[in-house]
Amino acid sequence: MPALPVRRHARLAMACTLAAFALLQPAPSRSRPVTVFAAASLGNALDEIDAEYGKRTGARAAISFASSSALARQIESGAPADIFLSADSGWMDYVEKRGLLAPGTRVNLLRNELVLIAPEKSPVSLTIGPKFPLAKALGEGRLAVGDPDHVPAGKYAKAALEYLGVWPELSGRLARAENVRAALLFVSRGEAPFGIVYRTDAAADRAVRVIGVFPPASHPPVVYPAARVAAGRSPAARNYFEFLKSRAAAALFSKHGFLAVRDAAAGPGSANSAR
């Protein structure tokens, strides 16, 4: 009966096809890593926190660092993020107003300070205050900042310079960077004589030194809000987010120079104004 082997062959071929198709399917959601979108200034601290989380759970997150503005727009465009950590409230507001955050998860996680830096070997000394001679000290150089049109650190810098009455003479002399870490590199490499970054960025690079700290009253509080993203697909996102708020994570953030939100000083307006 020749037909029987043919049917068996057909069943075998179908089974092989189904098995091959199954191999091509995405892994079950249980294995999907947590995807974190984080402000560039969180790089060193969050890498260490992620390593600690990995030691405790055996799982690591996929972390994407960039300016808060770029990350917010990527989330708006449907990028697969589970958690968003912004360097200002304005870009978190931007995402929240579009209904893209998991309700009830937003928290103010950290704060930071804004500082003026110079290359480590620079002999220049300046006292930050109203009408201080930063433009003169620049000489032929430029002031490295995150782009004030988009980057939170640049917006804080602009607010501080306006408050101190020196923005008009400096606005046309900026080296605009795509994020605060890029601004740090301009100074670290000696490509700019001064820059404005967060204190934590300056602490992470031995090739720069802090000239001075901008008065808290000169700019909105540098607050880092965090939230889970509504469209997140990793089942582990909730646990990872809770770890970011834990005492263990707080100790590591503190190690890298970040401050507790409860100690934030009030600036002009609110952080929500930094859009």
C-alpha cells in the first residue's frame, strides 16, 4: 500500500515545519529584559546600580542613555521602554500628558546641583555671582552646555545665566552639546575653556575641576523624576523600578553625588518650567 508512507512523510514534514516555526517565535515574555531609558547624567550611577541588581537577581536591564528630550520623543514614537528616568520634570510632563506613563508610578527620585567647570589644569578662578565676568574669561573660546533648546542641563544653565544677568553676552558663544555628558567632554578634552554641567558629571571626570556652584535660587531645582512606561512589556519592570527606589539604590546614587529630593532648595518657578 504505497499511500501510507506518503501520508507518514507528509505528517513528518508538517511536524518539522511547525517545529521550525516555533523556533522563530519571540521568547516568552518572562525572559524579556527590562528596558530603561535614562538621562545621560545618570550613566555611571545607574550602571553600578544595574550591576548590583544583577548580583541579587541574576538579571540585567538594557539601558539606553541620552538626553531626556530625545528619550521622551522616542517613547512618544513607540520605542519599547519599560522605565523612564528624566533629568527634569518638563520632559516627564511631556510623556505623562500624552498618556504614556503607567498611572500612579511617577516619583521624584533624585536631585543634583549645577556647576561651572574648567579643564583640570586651568589656572582660572571665578566667583559665580551677578554680572560675573565669565564672557571675559572665555577669551576666544566657547562655553560648553547642553543645547538650551532641548537638553535639561542646558535649560538650567540658561536660567542661571539669565538670573545672574550674563546671558545676553554669552548666548552667542555657546558650544551646544546633544547632552550633558557631551558638554563635559568638550571641557575634558580641552576643546572649551568652561562648561556648565551637573556636579555628578564633574565628579565622574578627573580631567575637569569645579570652578563654582550656581546658587540654587538661580535656576529651577534639578530634580530627576522616574516612572514606568504604560506600554512596557517586561514583567520584571515593576521589581526593577522598586529596586531603583530602594535604600540600596539610594546609597549607590549618593556615592555618585546625587542628593535626596527632600533636601532640594526652591528656585524661581518650578522644575516644570524647564521644557
